[in-house]
Amino acid sequence: MPLPRTLAYFNRQVTNRVFSPLAGRVPPFAIVEHVGRRSGRRYRTVLWAFPRHRDMVVILTYGPSADWVRNVVAAGSCRVKWIGRWRRLTAPEVLEGPAATRLMPRVLRVPLRLAGVQSVLHLRQAD
């Protein structure tokens, strides 16, 4: 079960504004740049991302139905700013349950499970 949408609103209004100066510079804060499915408009979303080999894993705290996730999946790619560098990532795949848990950082697995978060977005490094 993803976190409540009221928490998403609070994060957008308060938390993201506080931490956005760190986004894309200080791990695990990252910026995902994606294109709207209908509008074609370019968006930037602040979130937590974790490297996994050459790929990136984003924990979907609000579930796979979040607009930015749907935009990335529909486009088949996005850009992620991580530690000051933009990366092009492709082949987005939403994973849930044990497959998703295995991709999460070990230190976050128990707290996320207790919070009901059980899905990730796996993004592959573009060649």
C-alpha cells in the first residue's frame, strides 16, 4: 500500500522546497526529468534514487500510479540528475513485491515494508 496522497501534497509544498537545493547533487536526492503523456510538457520531479550497477532504482513511495511514473513508463525513458551529472535512462520497469524489495537498499527494506511500500521503478543506463 503506497503512502497517502495527503503526504504527497505535504511533501510537494514543504519537504521538496526544503530539499530541492540538494536534489541532483547530494545522494540520495535526485531529479527526474520526464515529459507529460498528454501535454508534452517537460517536468522535473525531486525524489530519492539509488544506483544499482549502471542502473538506477527509484522507490515508489506513492505507488506506480503517480503521474511522473506513468509519464516515464509511457515515454520509455527519462533523464536523472544524480551527483551533479545528467544520465539518460531507458527501459523503465515497475517491480513489486519480493523482486522490488531485492533492489531496495538493505537499510531501507524494513522501514519501507512497515510503511507498506513495495514497488520500485528500475531504470537502465542508456548506451
